[in-house]
Amino acid sequence: MMHTWGAPARRVGARLLVVAAVLASPAVHGQGFAAQWLTRVTQAARSLNYTGTVMVRQGARFDTFRLAHQFENGQESEKLLSLDGPAREIVRSATEVRYYFPDAKIVQIEPRSIRNVFPSLSPEQTANLAQYYEFKLSPGGRVAGRVTEMAVFEPRDGLRYAHRFWADPTTGLLLKSRLVNEKGEVIEEFAFNDVTVNAKIDKDMVKPSWTAVPDDWKVVQAGPGELVMNDTGWTVNKLPPGFIKISEGFRKLAGKRDPAAHLVFSDGLVAISVFVEPFTVTQTQVGLTQTGGLAQYSTRSDAFRVTVVGEAPPATVRQIAQSVSRKTPN
Amino acid sequence: MNENISRLMDGEVEDVEFERCVAELKSAEAMRTWMCYHVIGDHLRGGYGMSPKFSLSLSQALAAEPTVLAPPPRRVTQPATFAWAVAATLAAVTVVGWTAFSMIEVPPTAVARARDAASVRAAQVKPTGDVPAEYLLAHQEYSPAFAIQGGGPYLRAATATAAPDAAPSAEPRQ
Amino acid sequence: MGDREVDQQLVERAQRGDKHAFELLVLKYQRKLGRLLSRLVRDPAEVEDVAQEAFIKAYRALPSFRGDSAFYTWLYRIAINTAKNYLVAMGRRAPTSTSFDNEDAEGFEDAEQLRDSATPEDELIGKQIAATVNRAMDALPEDLRTAITLREIEGLSYEEIAVVMNCPIGTVRSRIFRAREAIAAELRPQLGTDENRRW
């Protein structure tokens, strides 16, 4: 029997309905649906209060963190605490992200303006999403003890990864995600081992363990500079289909003196950045690097160093990097 | 009595009742109820079952342990250092063997210097390491995964820019 | 008092020499820890070996626990480090390996049922327990089932549940207790009092 109790009660009622409903078979949905689903899950991650234990797996290595997230008065606060490996504490507030490395006595500070990607997907991006990924929704089994629905984004070409997301159907909170390559290998996986949604969050759960940085610590300002929107004069000749440019300009990169051109392309689900800077011999070597699902490829182009970064297969990132050139005047 | 066990496990007891409730738990039957109620909760959340041998084996091992006696803990509101006190009792070092995933020195310019090469190397098929921090940091705010996973992708940045190992220190707060 | 404060009080009692208080914490967290460890160590028998080692290490390390973090955060940390050291000692998961598991291989899966245990008998018991809990839940009157669901799965406090269910806190307390007792009545015979179990 349903009373008009308010938000928590609606959640309970909705949850009971979800339990009763049957998602028997994968359903294929229209092109707006995938974008809507992503938006909902994004909003949930931002606007709910929750705590939990998170495991991140990248190939053979894994990391475990305690996580606490709060949304109050329209603002997000979040803290991640490493449970193994080198001690790390990441604290996110409305204006910055701080990385504390207590073993090394270093704190890294990044000014951060949260860019909300999904609600601002343009109609073109939404169409690309549907055109280049097949979207399927089906029951996802249990994650962190909760029944989930699984959303699969299967790429229609070999230039992208497959994305799988498991979310709590009632609250929309993402509980697990995976990046899978064309060989069916899991490149990266993120999952809650246990989670408490609508948890009561105490202030100290989302604030740094240090009210002031100790004197013997080193403070590193590590953020990239603000982007100055501009036509940079660079272009990508061999962009994978479905990617459109969503940002372009110059910015200062962390630890570097000269501003770099930064172009960003998106297919609706994945973003790829192209950086162009003056080439200097003291820079890191060209070639491929990878951190979990993120691949980076750098190459030299005359007096410039071109770097491409994105959640895409290395071959895709390399192809893009090798096709970056000066724009030819029309 | 069992209702007190139910309240105690939910933390819904006043301070003054706590001692009495714990005292009631000393009987074998009460312990069984404590465990039984927890088994219920764990299974509702998709629990993992331990075999019957586990409880027996562990309780025997615990019984054999010298009783721990510690001075009353100082309730510290702001830790002076972020110490991993347990590291003293753990045999192997967490860092050894895991250097592959965490050892890029901060700040990024130090990374560049460390990897300095005079000549341009041919394109590699296999990754040579982690994505350099300066690109990762500039890119991640545009990444949809970033938006959808909340704090998850920050873990990449923390993994990539984790500072070198140092002597272990105190516990974190959470 | 709060769930976390109860843990803290139990830890302090254990630090003062009350082993029984530590056993209460073990009973509370052993399955949660088991599931966490099963992500890292596949074999259930090994999971239990590592879990036992972790609990003993935690007990020995009690003097160094200062209460700055939640007990379970501290316990999880010990457990994961124990598991990783174990893996390294067994020569598994070479850290420089970049190989990826196939998608079909178990990732961070949640097993609905107990995994294959050391003996077929153990597996059977595990499945029976899950079945009993589910069956007993289904048989509960709706208000009891809602109350225990809100508490155990949604993690709401009694006060919050009272708001959601629009009833006094005393009623919430009673409903949760009665739900537990009703399920426990079915479960206790299975958990048994034979010699294989301490409790």
C-alpha cells in the first residue's frame, strides 16, 4: 500500500515495483534512450550520498579504496582512501581535487571545475552514440549485494572499446563498469564490493585527514591551466567516424612552460584529446603508454610533439596521432 | 535479550546500555544469535559464506594468541602523520612487487627528466608505462567515464601520480 | 549510538584484554571480508586461510589501532595487504604482467550462491542457508520485510525507517527484531549446534 510519504518512501515503493518487474530479455532501444540512461546514471553518481569499498582493476593490477560521496546544498564532496599499496587520499570539493601522498609527504592540488558531460550531449552526439554503439539493457545480476541492470554499449567498429555498466535500477547509482576490447579482454574494471546508498555522511568522511598541510610536506600545484578557446590551427585528418570536436583552445599543461594546443573529440561516450606542443628533447619519449583504459600515443611532427589521449584502443589513438596536421588555409 | 542483540548490531543503543548488552552476549547461545542475525543480513546483501570449519579454526587460533593489552587509545582528532602502524606487523612490504603500478614520481617534470632520451624512439606497440600526468589531468575532465563514475577515474590519476614509497606512517581517517 | 561507535567500543574492550569483544567483531565481518578477499584469491579454501591470517594479524595489531579510521577500513586494509602478500608469495599475479583476463573469467562478480567449498557438504549447506533466508523473507508479513530490507539493504537508521514507514521508532525496532527472529527460527537448525561449530 502506497502512502504519499516523500522521497525515501517513493524510493522504497519504486524499489518494490522494480523487484516485481521482470526484465526478461535484452531490449533494443531507440537512440535517445542510451543517452538518457547515461544521463541518469551520471546524475545519480553526483547527487546521491553513498559510501562503499571500491576495487579498480587494470589488467593484472588492482587497487582498493574506501569511498564516501556527499551531495549537499547543490555541491559535491568526495573522498577516496587507498586500502592497499602506497597510501593515497583523494579529496574532491566543488573547486579543487587534492591528492595526498602521506608516505612521500606530498600533496598535489588541482583546481577543478566539474564538467558535466552527459546533460550537454548535443543531438549530433546523441545520434552518433546510437550509430556507433549498439545499446542493450538487461538484468545484470548482483553487484555489492544489490540487484542491478546492465547496460552494454557494443561498438559497431573495431576502433572503440565495448563499455558495460551495471547500475542499481532504483537509485541509478553505478555499481560496476568494464571496458572490454575486441578480444573480449577486460581492460579496466571498477566495482563496488559493498555500498551503502543514502548513507549518513559525517563531515570528516569527505574532508581531508589534515586540516592544514604539515610544514614538512611539499605542495604541488598540478592542474592544467584554464583553456583559452581558440582556433589552434591544427586538425585531425583521420578521425574515427562518429567523433566530433567538442572543444579547442590553448592551455598550460602541468609542469610545462609552453602552452599546448588542446582539442577534444567525442563520440558521445568516449572523449579523445589531442595535444600539440613544441618538441623539445627533454620531454618524455614518443610512443605508447597506457593506464587502465586510457591510452596515450605521442609522435613527432616536425618541430612539434603531438600527443593523443583517450579511452580507446592503442591503435585508434596512434592512428589519430599520426594524422594530426596543420590546417591548410581555405 | 535477543531484541537487545538486534538493537546492538544496528548500533541503536544508548551508551549506558552498551555494557549490559555486551555482557548479555557472553553466553554461547547469545553468540549464536549474534552470528545468526549477521548471517541473515549478509545473505540479504548477497553474502559470501564461510565454511563451518572457519569459525572453529579461527576461534582456536584466537584462543592460542596471547591476550592483547593496549594502553587506552588517545582519541586524536587530527593525525600528525598518516601512519600505517600495521605495516610493522605485516611481513612483506606492499610496495615491493607492485612498483609497476604506482611509481611515477611527482611532479611531472621529474618524470620527464627521469625518462629523458636524446633521440626519438620508434613507435612502440606495447605500452612503455603509465600515461604521463600532465596529459591525463588535462584530459580527464572531458572524459564521459569521468562523469559517470564519480570518483572512479580519479583513481587513474592517483595511480599514475602516486608518490614513491617512503617509511610507513599513521592511519587515515574515515 | 551508531554502528560505527559500537565497533569502536568493541575494539576498545578488546584492547583492554576482552577477546570475546574481538570475536563479536569477527562474527560480524567475516563474511564481508570473505567476499572482498574472494575477488583477489579465487579458491575458497585459500580465502579462508587468508581471512584467518588477516584476523589474527588484526588482533595482534590492535594496540596500534587508534580509532582515527573506522574499524572495518582498518581491517580491510590489513586483509588486502595480507592477500596481496600471499599472492606474491605464491608467485601469482606478476606485477609487471599486462595480461588481461577474458571477460568470461570472473571479474568482480557477485556470486548468488556460495562458491564450491572445500567439501560438497559445505557447498550444500551454503546453498541451503541462502535458500532458507530467501524463503523465510518471502514468508514475512510485508511490514516486517520492509523494515528489515530498509535496515539491512538500504542501510537506513531506525529513525530514518520510522520516517519512511510512518511509524514510531519503537515499532521499527520491534519489526526488525521480529523479522530477524522469524528468519532465525528457520535458520538456527541449519547453523546447528554440532561440534563443528563453536557457536
